[in-house]
Amino acid sequence: MLCKLAWGNVRRAGRDYLVYLLTLTLGVTVFYAFNTISMQVDIAGIDEEGLAQVVGSMLGYLTYFLAGVMAFLMVYANNFIMKRRKKEFGLYQVLGMGRGRVATIMALETVIVSVVAFVAGIVLGVGLSQLMTFFTASLFKTQIANFHFFFSVHAFNLTLVCMLVMFALTLLLNLRAVRRTKLIELMGAERRNESIKTRNPWIAIAIFAVGVVLVGVAYYRLLRDGFPLTATDSKLQEAMSQFGITTAMVTVGTFALFWGLSGMLIKLLQSLRSVYWRGLNMFTVRQLSAKVNTVCFSMGVIAMILFLAITSVTCGMSIANVMNENLERYNPADMSQTYVYYTPDTLDFYKESFNPPEADRMVLADSTVDLYSAWHGNPWHGDRKGKSADNNDETGKKVNIADVAGEHVQIDSYLSYPIGGSDPSVTPSEMCKIMGEKLPKAFGGSNADTMGLFVTPASQYNRLRQMMGEEPVHIGHDQYLLTCDMGGELVDLYTKYMAGGHALTLGGHTLKPATDKSDEDTAAIANSAMGSNPGTVVVADELLSQLNLQPYFSSLLVNYKQGMDTTEADESIKYTVFDNLLVDGKEPGSWGTFIIRSEMYTQAAQTNGLISYLAIYIGFVLVVACAAILSIQQLSNVADGSRSYRVLAQIGCDDRQIRHSVMAQQAVFFLFPLAVGLAHSFVALKVIIELVSIFGNMSIGGTVGLTCAIFLAAYGGYFLVTYLMSTGMVRAAIATRYSE
């Protein structure tokens, strides 16, 4: 009997359960689809070792966090259902049904709706996961050779666990509500109106103006200062403090905007008398003002969450695309090994704070070392000898670079000041000053600008070009060439400087451009994820020998022997370990990064996939959360105002006018937080695009545009469902006839 009654209640109150059902179904769909990533990777033919495990593990952990968000939404949606049906549950008790049986009916209804949502979500999730396989293949630039239908038991079980937790939480809160609510409160819930408080409109307008000023100043500060990612170590703390102030200003300003919105709306529309007195506009404005007062905080939170969702998706996927597109340029050789030389600043740091005893054997580097020879302990520079470790892999086998090395080249990079000096003679800021240009914002005050450009000999640069299949470039004794592998604004800056015929002064020598274009395709001086060469001046070898510049680092780039299996070569040297390299008993530097190109490709693929999936996953759930909260708020407002709509109908207002009023109110509540979130996102993305343009052109179209369109469709879908449910509730309220 109770099961039959519960099923009938669910069918009859289907509209009340619609938002709850929709939100839960979307949650199950997304949870299942995104947790099938390991199977998608296999079908898409992506063979990077450990990729499926890394991405799958991260998404699995994130699912638990997002399940908490969804649980909060379920509770929020369930509160609306309880509010709508309090009178019904009270009637059951008046007719003699005990609270235990009422609670049982509620539990059965929750089970029915949850099972329907779970089944529908799994069906949709299975379909979505099949489509996402093609997205995964596109993301990792692979072809699907053998597509087949798949079902993930792991994703199903994980989704089921999250579903059971949300169900249990909702059920407990429902039972608690029935147990603690008095019968008179249940029976009179529909007649109890929410108290409406209005604020002094002039105070509200003043607060609104303060919010506008705070947000505007925060925008200005962010556009002026940017993000503190490129600040030097000495200025990082100050930059972080300033960024914290900017963040606080935009946060406080956002909440002030919504707090003062009601007063601003009243005064603005009252001043437009032809609009204010038209139709039901006066009623609509009063309703908006009263409701904004009660939900201003939640609207501010929603605006900030939408800002985070839009920015994280757009920025995360775009940065991942930039990294992926430039990966080949960033990794010119099968492997690279760097060696970093000690400078006066390094020695002072070790002597004063880090490790004074170790600094005794360190010496200021006055020349570079031959890394290829040092790899297996051979002499270099005539009678000077260096010693490195007996290099062993994890199995204890002797490692010899000559066993795998084919073409190889060493690139020596010097600072643009003499040994013992400290002030660089070639910096991007000085170049911009000469041209009368503005230094790219993300580059100003950075370590790269304070250190200046590197200097390298033309012979090594041309050997690198030859290894990459390019013709050598002639650079005379009084000429220079600027190279940079990061693309974007830096390459444009260097190209413009050379094309303008501007000279460089290096060690008292005035140099003119050798070409009119900066090289970026053969400019990488080591394997890396985001570029290794922010700017290098290539000069003639004989000139470099006269300048006595401070060595900064050397990079050995090696291509394996022709016909050699790349995997075997990687395995034979990837576990190489070096001892300190000594020159005449002293240590001129330390070994830097050792990077294998194939591993960098694997890491980049993992990073790209992880960033993209996390951005979409988090962004979609946050957008759904915001839309669901707004939807439930508006449905509650319509339920509270049912008497008002009935009175409007009784005094002669037609259905079209009433529906228009409902539409206008809900449009403000949905669109205003979205507009504020989009404005915040626009400013933040402008700064991010300028920052990323240092490394390459960042596009926010393509996949990101499609993803954001899906998010907005979900947001708009909730708005449509809310409006349709609201009009149904209004029609039901108007049709009700009872004495008051």
C-alpha cells in the first residue's frame, strides 16, 4: 500500500521533482562518462605509458569532491520539494497516519526518483562516454583504428557509491525534517508568506556604487599588474600581496553589487516613468527588489563560481593546446643534458645561507666544459681534465653516451656581461626603449629581463641548424642574430628590432643585424616543456672569444644513431647519474636537467589531457550547480508568491502579462550573475592571453568554444525548465479556489 501511494505521489508531483531529477541525472551522467577515461585512452590508441592511470586516478579523486557538491545540491533541491509538500504530509497525519509511515513514504519516493535518475544517468553516461572517445582521440591527436562499444564496471561502481552517499544524506535530512516539524506548521505552510524587507534605496544605491568602483579599480589593477607569475624572486612577495588586494577588492565589490541591486533597480526604473507604470512592471520591480534582498549573497557566490568555471575551462584547455602545438619546437633532439655554471650571485648564496662548507670547493666558472667528453670521463680543453661518475643505470650496467649518440651538438650560453660583472648589457626592456615600444607586460620585471639575453657562438648555432636539417647562417664579426624558441610576442619583439636595423652594443662592440627576422624554429637550446630560450644573441666565434663573458649554462643535444630503436636508447641512458664534475680539483658548476624527448612527449600528453579533462569536469559540475541553485531559488519564490499571482488574476491581469512578469524576474536572477561572471572572466582572460602570448599565440576558439557552448546550453536549459515549471505553478495557483 505504501509503495503504491509513494509511486502515485511521484507521478502526481512530477513537476516538483523535475529539478531534483534533472540535476541528479546530469550528475550521474558526468560521473560515469568522465571516469571511463582509462577505457577511452585504450580505444583511442594512445600508448603513453601510465597516462590512463594518472588521468583516471585524478578524475576519480575529483569525483569524490564533486559528489560532495552534488550532495549539497540534492539537499537544496530536496528542501524545495519538502516546502512544496508540507501541507500534504500534514494531511496524512491528520488522517491518522503516523510519522513513521509518512517517513517511509518519503523514503520510498526518494528511492523511486533516485533509481530513475540513476538509470537515466547511466544510459546517458554510456552514450556520452562513447562520444568522448572521439574527443579523447582528437585531444591526443590519434586515430581510432578499432572502435567498439564499451561499458566500464569501475565507473559504474564509483558512480553507484557516490549515488548511495547522496541518497543516504537526502533521506536522513528528510526524516529529520518530518520528525522535527510540528503538525500545525505542516498544515499552515502554504499560507505562511515570507516576510519581505526593503532597504533604504539611497543606501542601496550607495553600496551599489561602491561595488562598481571596487570592481572597476580591481579590473584596472589586474590589467596593470597582471598575475604575479613572472615576478622576480625579490619582488614575488610584494606582487602576491598586491594580487591578494586585487582579489579581495573584486570579491567584496561583487557582493556589494548584488547587495545594492534592489535599490538601484527601484530608483532606475522609477525615473523611467513610462516604463515603470507600464503593465506589471511596477509589480515586477517590487518583487525583484524584495527577492534580491534575500538572495544577494548567493547571487554573489554564483557569479564568482561562474567566473571560476568559465576561466578554468577556457584558460586550462587553451594553455594545454599552446603547449601541445609547440612541443616539437621545444624538443629538438632525442635527449638533452644541461650543465649550469656558478656565477658570483650563486657563490654568494651558497657561502652566506645555503651550504657554506660546500662552497669551499666551488669556483667561478671562467670557461665552458665539453659535456660529451665529460659524460664518460675523457679529457677536454687540452691538458685540463674533468671527472664525472661511473654512470650506471638502475641495473648497475655501465652507461656510455657513445653507444647511442649519433649527431650531437653542444650549445654554450653566456650572460651578456664579463666574468665578475653583474649588469646585463642586452635586455628586452632596453631594446623596447630604443624602439620606443612598450615591453610586454608579462615580461617586465621578470628574471629573464633582469638577467638579460644569452650570448652563444655562431659555430654552435650553425651546427644545431645542420643537425635539424637547415642551412647555416653567416654572421660577420660586426653582426648579430636574435633567436627565441618561445614564439608569440617575444619573437615579434626581436624580429621588429632586427627588421628596424637597430644595433646592439656588446662588450664595447657595436653590432648590426645579420638578418631581418628572428629565428624561432631552430632556436631551442635544450629539450623542455615550455621553451628553453627566451632570447639569445648569436655572434661570431672570434668576437665572443674577445668579450670574456660569464658562462651561464651549456646544453648537450643528442640524436640517437640512425636505425637505433628509440625505446632501447632511452632505456640505456635514462638512469644516468653524475658525480660532481671537477676541473683542476674545483667545481665550476652543477649538472642540470636531463630530458628525453619521448618522455617529454608523454608528460606533455598527460598534462594536456589532465588539464583539459579536469577543466571540463570541474567547469561543467560548477555550472550545473549554479544553475540548479538559481532554479530552486526561483521556484521557491514562485511558490511563495502564488497568492500574489492569484490576486493579479482576480483583478483582471491576463495570463500573458503574468507570464511576462515571471519571465522578467527569472531572467534577471539568471542573467545578472552570468553577466558579472562573464565580465570577470573577460578581464582575467585578457591578462592570461597576454601572459601566454609570451610563449605562443593562445586561441580560445575551437574545442574551448564548443565546451563553453555546452556549458551555456546547460545553464540556459535550467532557465527554460525553471520558467516552464514556474508558469505551471502560477496556472495552478490561479485556478485554485478556496476561501481565505
